[in-house]
Amino acid sequence: MTATDGGTHRAIKGRMLTRRAREWRIERLPLHLPTFDRFLPAVLHLYQSNRLDTLATLLNEGILVQTPADPYTREQVIVQARGMGRWLGLRIAARFGICANIDFPLPATFLWQLIETVLGPQARLGPFGADALAWRLHGLLEQPPAALAAYLQDGSERRRWRLASRIADTFDQYLVYRPDWLESWEAGQSCRLGGDEAWQMALWRMLAAERDSAHRADLMHRLIVRLQDPAPLPLPERIVLFGIASLPPLLMEVLQALAKRIDVALFALNPCAAPWGDLDRRIDSRAPGERLLAAWGGQGRAFFDELAGVDDLHSLFDETPPPANLLAELQYDVLSLTSAGTRVLLPDDDSLVIHACHGPMRQVETLKDALLARFAADPGLQPDEVVVLCPNMDDFAPYVDAVFGQSEPTAGGGRAGAASPHLPYAIADKSGLAASPLLAGFLALLRLPDGNWEADSLMALLELPALAAGFGLLEEDLPQLQEWITQAGIRRGQAGDAFSWQAGIGRLLLGVTMPTGEQAGNTGLPLFADLHPSADLDLRFAARVAGLSRFSRTLAEWQNALARPRPLPNWAVDLAGWLQRWFVESEADRVTLETLRQCLIKLGEVGERSGMLQAVGRAAILEWLSAALEAGSGAGGFLTGGVTFAQLMPMRNLPFRVVAVLGLDDGAYPRESQPDGFDLIARHPRRGDRARALDERWLFLETVLAAREQLLLFYTGRDARNDAELPPSTVIADLLDAVDCGWHCLDSQAASRQILRRHSLQPFSAERFRPGSSGLASFDGRWAAIARLAGRGDALPAPLAAARLPGEAPREIELADLLAFVRNPAGWFLRRLGIRFDRGSFELAKREMFTVAGAEERELLQLAGALADQPHALAALGQGAARLPDGPGGQAWAARQAVRFAPAVSAWRGLSTADLAVSLRVDGLQLSGVLRGVDAAGLGLRQAGKLRESDRLAAWLQTLVLGAAKPANMAHDCRLIGLDEIAHYRAPERPAELLADWLALYRAAHASPPPLLPRCGLAYADGLSKGRNPGPDKAAQAALAAWQGNDRQTGEGDFDQVRALWRGQAPLGEDFVALCEQLLQPMLAHERIGNIKA
């Protein structure tokens, strides 16, 4: 290392701290550092190095070891990011055993503390703070300048607020970078800046005329003047600025004035030891370091130019020859600005690798495999020595949780089918809204008037435990509530039609209090206030229905409250009251609710400071709160012990052994940012202005320097839809060009070909599991299992039907479970495996009903069956139950369908509703249950729709039960009446023997599923005995056709549960044939199906 110093100094022994395997190790190195002598004139000290850890050592050994005159004075170490403060705190604690009595304020925070200290507590921004300025502009734009009138002519308050906010941000930048413009405008003098100057000058003069306090530029000028006054001031003995990468000119003037009174130490990361201010004029295209510094160093060059005349300069650059790897040599090239000629990139050099993937999910999957490979190769590497950065954490956080959050908790992973080994991790920098569903939920409540009460949107609110608890609802109630909402016909709208929340809640309340089928009023129909009670409800569900009803009523009150404009302080008070009403505070949500309360308090304070008394509408409040909550980020996951995932932001690039960067896609980084068209700074730039593109290039240079051993870069290099090649970020293109200029492979090929790795679309690509493959190996046993299956060519995985379940089949059988098995054998067995196709997972309907089909039609048929002698009342019942489109359209449909339903309704009218309890022993088995719809003629069953094969099987089985039970004084036949057909089942001579075969099949199914497929089975049985040329061949063809389906009808093999159980392998072999012959042929021999009209 080399060091150069200026000014007063003394030689001391310095220590550099480096992290190795979770232990802090001290390395001795000679440093020459200044003494902050209280009796010597104060100066501005600049310490620069290419290593951030070296700067931290300089801070500890050169400054903090010297106790201030007042030991109780809190040290002020100003940092550019909170993560930097946390890292420095750990370094200080490692050196001194404790980190206490030290503050790590951000530059803006320190500046306002200094202003209040020097100018007094009355020196506040008042109406010129950024938020207050935006609200004042919002009020002024109610009568906009002529240049803005066309943009605001629609009267949208949301548009007016957004424009006011953008103008306020622009004025805030003028206060920092162009205070001379504002001073001229206040004096009524134009700066000749172009067409947009006139209206901006007019707005600023109106703002300035209203003020009774100074704005930021005024305060900073007054601060500088006061600091230049020799009169005593209550200043700290010294301050430190650590890792600051840029300073506005006005703030630089403040520091220079402050440095004449106290010691000011500025610790800056300088990537280059050589002078590089004129690099653009002398760049050698063959030197990689010069190329990168010229491409990425614009912001840093301007910053160090500002510091050129500093009083006391100290440099400490690590110019030790680097290890023989690409990353270290590249960093050294940037440091020294020298070129060692073209070097050889060794085949095993993986210090710098660029991964091209198919989208963000594959980037994160590839990242995990790359990290696991690194940990396997270096057992000393610890998870907290790895950082993963990305331009926008919210974009990648779900993928990170999906990949890193579902792993084996051990370091294994070799087990077949096991997930990859677990890596502890933490995500920092998620926005407040992304980190907290409760915050997003509160904003969703504020957006309620913008929507139309869509059922799915409002149910999403009830998924917040803190909100649901206020209405007595629990998380486990949600599936039931979703089913009720669908059943009650709730789709959208607060009130006004049959599908509104008001009507649907009414149906649910009637379902609890008014039994289905009970007549109300003089209509003779089961309606009350034109509403039909929801079925399957009783007083047991009263509490949950009441909670849903209170939720709906509270939403209506809330919507009415939001409609009233009011001043900002009133909004703050009223929303705080509603916050307490909406959410039940728990330990888990306490911090989030306090964040919301503090945000509302700030809203009230901003209203007071701005002095704006006009009433403001909900839309502007929503915009302000959204921005305020979005700005709050969860930084709690930074440096917490695992792999750190963080946002790519200034001075977040702390030294880590392994640094990875995700999301370096074209256009995503550096981010394309266009200034507002009226931004006069963009039109008239000056030296020292901030430029986002330059900032982010400098930030990427810092990231490259932060990697101590390995740098991994990821981007979307292929389109996942069509595999088209996509370009990377310009910073990756710059890096690849620089590498090709300075290195080549052993075979003289371009080095970029070695460091750029292109990955497969799927994580289960066989290439990732093949021994000796040049690609990145996968550690995930689940993908390995899929890759092995894929390698079998056309071989299919074994179906779930091959599973064998342990345990003994029951000898006591419930008729209801037996019928469930017969109706849906595949679904019944899947439930035995713990696999459910839950009805609660559907998507709630939110569109208006225009047609009737499917489930709604079947339910209308059920209603029609209850009409007795009033088939003309179908429209009233259908609309009362929300099963018909509202208005004349639904009534016309009902009138047409009443004719179609009439024969079926007439046939249903004579069916009995009596029950018969049965309990019988068959082959040593006990069968118990209830047969419904029995009368002297036997069983009478109703099917609201076409007769399906499963319905026919269930009717036949009940015929066998009735015959085996042998009840007296009634026939043992069965009638199954559908919409167009009626099936008659004649009682067999020996029903108990036939029933015994079904019970044996049911018991065998407890171990493994039989090939019982209602549609295919009946098609086979029909083919054996009916039609032309009956026989096994025709029967097999019919069964296969039923399995495959056609353009008009879905094949049974494509039913969700059948496909899940058999995985496309049609079970139509010998067992299927035997089952059809034994069980289904007897059924067809006793079945007669005819037209219901006959």
C-alpha cells in the first residue's frame, strides 16, 4: 500500500479489519494519519482509497481513537445510506468492543440539525418543505396558468395533484442547484431560460409572496454567513462524512465554511490512484481500466474535481499486485490505469461470470445454483459474506422467496427428489407497500370509490387478519365466505341490482333466518322482499353471516365518508379514527399500524405547515399516502446474518467476498429516466448537476470494486416465449468489451465467450445434471428427478393410481360415502391421498350476468322443481336467487325456458320427499344410511339437468340397497327423472348378491383405485349388448371413444380428477373389462331410459 498525506500529521500504527469465516482478523499496516489537535486551525481533511474497508480502518485508527474534549459529545459520522451506517457500526464495534455514542445521520438530516443548531429552532422550512410545497401548488393550480390550463381542463384532482407534485420536486431541485434563478424570479427578473420559465416564475413568485419563513436556499446562505462570523457557536468538535459519493455545490460551500470552525473529515471511495480528471481526452482503447473508468466514472470525476482544492489530502491505495484472476486484475487496471497487455484467461477462472437466463425466475434459480457451487468449493465461505443486489427489489423479492424459501433445512440435497440445500437469507429494501399487505390493504380501502365493489377485490380485504378480526371473522372462515358469496350471487356493486352486495347479503341473512322453501307474503313463493334465501344456511352460521353483513355496511359508510372533501388536518384526524375502526391491533401488526399512524400525523403537520385551508378531495390524499408509504422501505434485512438481498443504491456496495447482481437487462439498468419537459435544469445543465444515468454507472463501478473474490452478473438474455436473443444492460456490454480488450482464452478466442454463460429455459434440463458438463450444475433433487424422467423418451411417470395405501378397509360402511365413491371414483381416491380439488379455490365472478348456463341452469331447475303449480314464477325466483340476468332480459329467458322446463317440472311434482333409514348386513358387512324420496312406487330421484353416467350408477346402487332392505308396503323399483329423460330401474331378483359385488369393489378401492370410469364403463357395457354388431371389439372402441372425447364432448380422460389419477394412461385393460361385465351389464339389463315427454 502507498500513502501520501498533507498537513499536520504523525505516524501511528494502523490496523485493517478483514472478515474471514465469521471472525474479525487484524492486519497491521503502516499509516500516516493527521492528529485532530484542538489547538491547531481546523481544516477539511480528505481521505481517499480504493477500498472501503481501508477507509473504515482509517476512521477507527486515525480519528475515533482520539477522544473528544467532551467525552459525552456524540460523534457525528454522516453516511449516504443507512446500510452503510450499520456496516460501519459493526466495524467500530469489532475494533473497540462497542459502538456507542455515535450517530450515523444522512446528509439531509445532519444539515437540518446544523441549521437549527446555528440559526435556532425557528429556522425551519415551514411552507417550503417538499410536501408542503406540493400541497400549496395543488391549491394554486385550482386556477392554473394559461400554459397548464389545457392539461388540467378535465378537472381531475388526481391529475392536478400529480402535476403539483412534479412541479414541487422541480422547484426543490432549483433550491439546491439553481438558487440564483429563484432569487432573480423573486426580484421579478427573467433568466431567459425559455418558454416554460414564465409560468414557473409566476408560480414561484406567488409561493414566495405567501411565505413568512425562509426556504432552503435562504437558510443555507444564512448558515454560511453565520459560520463565517467568528462569534462562538455550539458546534461539535469534529464531524466525519463517510462514503459520500456526491454533494451539491451549495452543500459543499456549507462544509467548506464549517471546516474553518471545526475539523471536517471526508472519507471518499476513489477507484483510481492516478490522476483521471482528463481521462476522456487521453483514453487508450486498449486499456480495460481506462475504458471502464471513462464509461462509468462520470459522476465520480465531477465529485473529485469539486474536492481538488481541499486543505488536507490523504491517499491510501492498495497497489499490491493482484491475484492471477480476471476480477482482481480488472480492479487493478482501474486502480492503476495501466495495461499489462493482453493476458490469458485460464479455463478455471470463475472470478467474474455473466449469466444469461430466460427471465427473472431463471436468474434467481441460476443464482442459487451458482452460490451453492461456490459454497461447495470453498467451505470457509459464510452466507453473510455474500450480497445479492438488484435495481428494484420489489421486482425480484417474490422470486427470491420462491427459490430460496423452499429448500431443505439441512445441507444435504443429494436425496432423490429433495429440494436444494438451504441457504439462510434476508431481503432488505422492499418498499413499504411490498413489505406489508396491511399497508396495501389500507390504500385499497381508499380506492374503494374508484371501483365497483367487485367481489374478489373486497374479499381480498378480508384476507387481512387485522381487518377480518374487527368483524369477528377468522382466516379459516374465508373459503366458506367465498362459497356463500358465489351462492348468494354477489358479483359487483354496492346496491341497485340482483347481483349487488346489498342484495346478496340479504339472501344470506334470509338463509339463516328463513328456512329454504318457506313461503313469505301472499305470493306463495319462497321470497322475501323479492329475494330468495341462500340454501344450506341455518343459525349455526349466524355469526359469520352477521360479520360479513357488518363488513358490507361499514364499507358503505366509509365510501360516504370519503366522498366529502376536507382540509388536510381534518383528513389526518378522520383517517386516524377510521384506521382504529378498520383494524384490530395485534403484536404482529403493531409496527405497521404505527407506521400508518405516523404517516397520518405527518399529513396533518404538512397541512399546518403549508397553511393551505382549502378542502382537498380523496384522490389527492390517496396519491400522497401512496407515495409516502411506498417511500418507506424495510431495511431490516440488511446485514442480518444470511445472504443479503438488497437494492442497488448509492454506497450500498459494501465489500463482500461474493457479490451478485440480478436484473441487468437492457433498459432496466441504468434505468431510462426522462426529466419532465418543463425541467429547466435539464435544458440548461451545469457542472455538478446530478444525472441519473451517470449516478447508476458510477454505482455499478462501486459494485465491481466491492467484490473481493467473485462477481456474478445476471440478465435476461433470451425471451422465454420464443427464445429470441435479448441484449444485456449497457454496463454488461461495456464490461464484455473491456474484458475482450485485455484478455483472451487459451485457444485465442475472445475471453467474453468464457465468462458469458447461457442457460437453459427449464431448470430440469438434462445438461445441468450430466457429469462433466460445462454448464452450471443444479443442486435441486426435484429437478434431477424430472430430468431423469425426461431422459426416458416417451416413457410416462407412473400414475397415482399405482399407489397402494396401507390400512384395512372398513366393515361398517356409510351409504353416503359409498354413493360418493360410485359417482366420482377418481375424486374419491384422490381425497384418500390427501389431494383435493377444492371449490374454495375458484375465482369469484365480478362481471354482470348476460347468459344462463352450467351451474346456474341446474340451480334454476332445482328452483323450478319447487314451483308446484306456478311455473310462470320462474323469473321471480331466478332473479330473487341471482340465477337470472337482471331486468327484462332475464324475464324473457325465463319465459322461454319455462316451456322447456314444464315437462320435467310436471314429472318432479309427483315425487315424494320422504326418507327411509336402512341398516342391513351383506356378506358380513354393515351398510347404513338414508334413502331419500321413497313412496309406495319405490324410489323417486330428481336430477336437475341431463342424466349423467354417474347419476345413473348412483340410482342403480340405491335400487340395489332398496331391494336388499326389502321394506314392506312399497315397490323396490327406482325412477330417475332428468330434464329430458327418465330412467326406470327394475328391482333385480337377487339384489343382495349384486350389492355385495359393489361393496367388495368399494372396500378394494381403499387400497388401490379400481378402473371404474362411469362414462367409459357404460359405453363398454352398451357395446357388448346393444346396437349393430355388438361384442368386445365394438365395446372396446366405444370405451376408447368415451375416454378420448371429440369436438362436441370432453373425453373422460380429460376430466381434471381422472387425469390427475391416471395421468393420461387409459385403464381400459382386462380389469376394466371384467368390472364392466360383472357390475355394469346387470345394471343395463334392468335399466330403461325413455323420453320424459312420452
